[in-house]
Amino acid sequence: LTSLLFSFVGALCSPMLLSTFSHFSLFHMAANMYVLWSFSSSIVSLLGCEQFIAVYLSAGVISTFVSYVAKMATGRFEPSLGASGAIMTVLAAVCTKMPEAKLAIILLPMFTFTAGSALKAIIAFDTAGLALGWRLFDHAAHLGGALFGMWYVTYGHELIWKNREPLVKAWHEMRTKNTGKGGGGRSN
């Protein structure tokens, strides 16, 4: 039964996770990677490497799920590809924690604005895009990612990351038990 459940969940969740690493074009991938690179040192400073990876991968699944729900609701069945939703989580988390940080657009560095203003503008743009049916970007994935990022740095860190100790202990005990039975675990 457990193996059947994991197969079912894996069949549903794997595409949501893997789509985070797929892109429509080289330009799409380059734009996403540039934004991720621009905000990566800030988010790693805020969360640490392990938490950043956990949040980024979770954000990929959550933003893709929001995209799927929006597409089902509107009757559109285009693929949902790209790291944009997960990257929006990173951008929104940084902008929420550091709203007074100065940002600029790559080709227009002479125009600066605050991170808080940028986040408001991005959310307004994606909300309009979703409401008006624009198809240039996956606006639902962007909004899902942004909302998850804002929620995580405001509440999620306290609720999830700081309360992970029982899960970590259970995992360690399970691995320790498997070490003696040829389970491939290693003891510390």
C-alpha cells in the first residue's frame, strides 16, 4: 500500500518538480538564471544553504500547482515550464525581508527603485496578466511563487524550519536502525 501511495504521489508531483528545471528556450533559461543569480546571495544570507534549497524546491512544486489550478479553471492546457515561479519565491522573500534595498533593471541601471516597490509592481503586473488572460508569462505561477515567498519569510520559517527537529530525529533514528540491517546507512 505504501509503495502504491508513493508511486501515485510521485506520478503527480514529479512533473511539478521537474518542470522547475525545464525551459521553453535558451533566452527563457538565461533570464531566469540571471535573476536567480542576482538574488541568490541575499536569500542564502537570509535562510542558509539547506533552507534555501528546501524552499526553492518546494516553491517549484507550489508555483507549478498554482499554475495548473489556474489553467484548469480557465480551460487552458498549455505546459507549465520554467523556474520562474520558484525564482519569484526567492525574489519575493528577499524583497519582503529587505524592502528598502535598491534595485535596478539590467539595461536601465540609471533608474533605481526599492525592493518593496518592485515587488508591488510585479504582483500588480501578474495579477493583471492573470485577470486579463495574457499569455506572455505564466502569471499564475509567478503569483503563486511570490505569495509563497512572502508567506515563508513572514510566517513559514517559524512554523516549518524551526519546528523540524522531531522530523530530523525520526529520520536519523530510521537511518540508524537500517545501518545494522544492511540498509546502506552510515553511522556518525
